[in-house]
Amino acid sequence: HIHDIGENNGLKIQGSATPSFVDCKIHDSKEKYALVYVDETANPSLKNCEFYNGGNCSIFVTNQANGTFEGCHIHDIGENNGLKIQGSATPSFVDCKIHDNTKYALVYVGETANPSLKNCEVYNGAGNSIAVEKQASGTFEGCHIHDIGENNGLNIKGSATPSFVDCKIHGNKKYALVYVGETANPSLKNC
């Protein structure tokens, strides 16, 4: 149980570290850092963990980091992203719930990142539910994206090439369920 974090990250995993965390709660960061920060070529495993009340994004995976997040619950995020994935990171999220923030995308994928989200539920965000930008890709399979708020369900732009398979996308208040702009080229199958 990691809480009342202070002036840095709850977990900071760098180098080629491969720690494992099971059934952990990480919450209440006072500053503008991620609850979990994964950098360089680190490859942690987090299973059945809960993350909430972060000062910045809940989980930030960058550079060439990987990581497996299974059955995690990410909520009450504040003004930033539940998941922020950039650099050329390739993390995997399975059976995760990501919901309730007040400003930006619940899931942001940028630069050349290529994450995998399988059977995840993304809902009740203030901004875009999932934003994939720049040259990012990613595979989203069996995800349920709903109660979108006042922006797009999927916001795909730049030259992003994500793939969505067997996803359900519904229930927005204002803009498109799926927005594709600039030179983006996503694939949506059986959605």
C-alpha cells in the first residue's frame, strides 16, 4: 500500500528492472508526478493493482520500456491521463478499467509507442477516451469505450496507425465517436 506520496512518483522503475507487484494500492500523490513511472528498458509486471488520486497521470510508460498490467483499476485520475504511453514504449494492458478524469484523454499514445490493450474498459472521461497521435500505433482488442464526455471516443491524428478489433464505442455527449485527422490511417474491424 503506497500512498501520500509527496514530491515524486509512487513507483519509479528504470534501467532494465523487472519487478513484480501484485494486489497493490498506489494513490494520493501531492505533486505533479505519475503514480507509476516506467522508463528506459524496464519491464515490470503489475497485477490486480489499484491506482487513484494521482497528481499527474496514473501510469506513464516511456522510451523503450515495456511492462504488463493485468486486472488493474485506474480511476479518479484528476486533470491528466490514466495511461500516458510515449517514446517507443510497448506495454501491455489486459482486463484493466480506466475511468474518471477531469481534463485530458484517459489513454494517450504518442510518438512511436505501440501498446496493446485487451479487454479493457475505458469510460467516464472529460476529454478524449483514447488519443493516438504522431507516429504511434497500438492494438486495441475487445475494449469497451463508453460514457465519453465532451470530446471524441477515439481521437486519431498525425500519422498514427492504431488497430481496433472487436471494440464497442458508444455514449458520447458532443463530438465524434471516432475522429480520424491529418494523415492518420487506423484500422477498425468488427467494432
